Amino acid sequence: MLKPYVLRNQKDFSALYNKGSSVGERYLVLLYRKNGLSYNRRAFLASKKVGKSVERNRARRLLKESHRGLEESLKIGYDLLFIARNTINDRNYADVKKSMEAAIKKANLRKQNL
């Protein structure tokens, strides 16, 4: 069974790239767009510019874990695409989480009561 909160369709990615907004940070880029749903959908990417498969997989794991810690503080109803930059190599979880927090704050995606 497919998880509903994961971005999969090409048309959703195309809409994000074409009509979405973006925020850049030191270790990642965040693309976001309202989706009209009652939940957030997300995806994590690391291109070949990040490195070989080991580095790309580690970058995605860092992004996923950082997002997991911040998930409760996000506004609802957005498509989120986190793209790792090649500067993410040799960084730890705390650095990536701090960068992700800054990107979310810049994009104004935090819930107001936090």
C-alpha cells in the first residue's frame, strides 16, 4: 500500500518546479507549494552532484531524519521537496537540521503557535 504523504507523480513534481516557490540554504534547497489537501506531501532528492550512491543515500537519510524532527511544527496542506546540495557531505544531523529549520522559517511554513 502506498503512503499518501509521499510525492510520486511526475505532474506533481512538474507543478512544484514550475509554479512552486523555493528557498535556498547552506545544505539544502526547499521547493514548496500549496496542495489543497489536509496533509503535507514530501520528497527528498540528492542528485549525482552530491556524490556517489553512498553519499547520496546518506544525504537523503539526513534530510529525512531532520524533517522527522520538524514535522509537527509545519503548516498543513503543502507539497515539500527537499533537495540536498553537495555541501551536505561530511555534515552531521545537527547542521542539516539547523539548515532545514532556517529554510522552513524563510518559507514561512511554521505553525503560528510555535
